[in-house]
Amino acid sequence: MKLLLLLLAGLKWGKLATVGGSMLLSLAVYAWAWGWRYAAGFLVLLLVHEMGHYIAARQRGLNVGAPTFIPFVGAWIELKSQPMDVETEAYVACAGPLIGSLAAFAVYFLAREQNSNLLLSISYAGFFLNFFNLLPLSPLDGGRITAILSPRVWLVGAPIMVALFFYRPSPILIMIAFLSFPQLVKAWKYDPALPENAAYYGVPMATKVEYGALYLGLAALLGVMTYNVHEMLGAIHGEG
């Protein structure tokens, strides 16, 4: 209820129409591909993920736009005012996969209780979505979180992205690679001694440890759950 009230308070009816319209378009496309029940469940998990970012941005006083959905691309919120420091950026970035993971777990436990293969498939989509977003490469959430350690971490994310592309080619990976290229150049040229970098990225070591531990813990948990649920679904399909 609090989430709904915050959403209604922060969005005007025109923005709500935009959110609803882009969601309906995505629902129609996904329903055509996978069926409306799976499409609806996936979109709800995607919306929860984006609302995590939205609420966190509002908590930090940032001017943020409504979530926008594009079929087979995903969704995002537009930050109309940018964070003034890397801790704020990491805070907003963490909120999406953190809240999104809680929603995926809720669907997973409901699936086990109801013995529902459909809900199990939806939970897998939620786990994979949030796990993929933790890839340490900007503009993904993982890149914005790990920037609190150092933007140079993005140079680690680049070969992972390349490996993913060769393992499972996807237009989305190409788009992310295109968007991340300027950030990789920024990471390559990053000089922590520059005053502007020291001002933006200068945070206490305790803060770096806190976010680093949260990132690694969440990534490990989502990795395990993505693998386990994938194996469960494979066994179900094998029996079928």
C-alpha cells in the first residue's frame, strides 16, 4: 500500500498513462511470444525492479521520470537530475535488483507451495533478470554499484559481456555493448587523482566495503537461484 501511495504521489496521470501504455504494448508482444499469463508475471517483476530504482531516487531527492517499457529490451527510469556522488548512484542502482530479487523469491516460494510450473518459470525470469543486471559494466546496475569501488571494475565486465555474447548471441547484448563503450573509455582513462574524480568517487573505505559485500552477496545468491531454478525447469521438461 505504501508503495502504491508513493507511486501515485510521485507520478502525474499523464505519466501513469505512459507507463500503462508501454506496459500494455509489452504485454501484447510478450503474450504473443509466450502467453499472456507468463507475460503478465514477467512484466510485474520488471515493474517491481524499476520501482525499486524509482523509490530510491526519490528518497535521495532526485528528479526521476516514470518507468518506460520496450518489448524485448526491458524497462528503465529516466534520471532527470543526476547523482552528485557515487554513493547516491550506487544506492539507487542497488535498489532495483534488491527489491526485484525479493519479488522473484516471493514468486518462487509461491510456485513451490502451489506446485506451479508457470510461477516457477516466472521466478526464473526474475532471478535471471536481476542477476544479469548485476554484470559489472555501466550502464547496467552492476556497473553503477561497482563504480563505488572504482570505475576500472568496468574493464572486468567487458570480457564477461563478450563471453556472454559468444555463449548466447542477443541483440540486447549488442545494444548494451554500444551503450557501455563510452563508459569503458572513461574507465580506461580514469585518474583518481583528478579533483572532479576525487569529489565524485571519494567515499570512506567502510562504505566501499558495505556496498561491495552487498553486491557480491546478492550476485552470489542470484547466481545460485538462477542455476537451481533452471535445473528444476530442465528436469520438469525432461519428464514431460
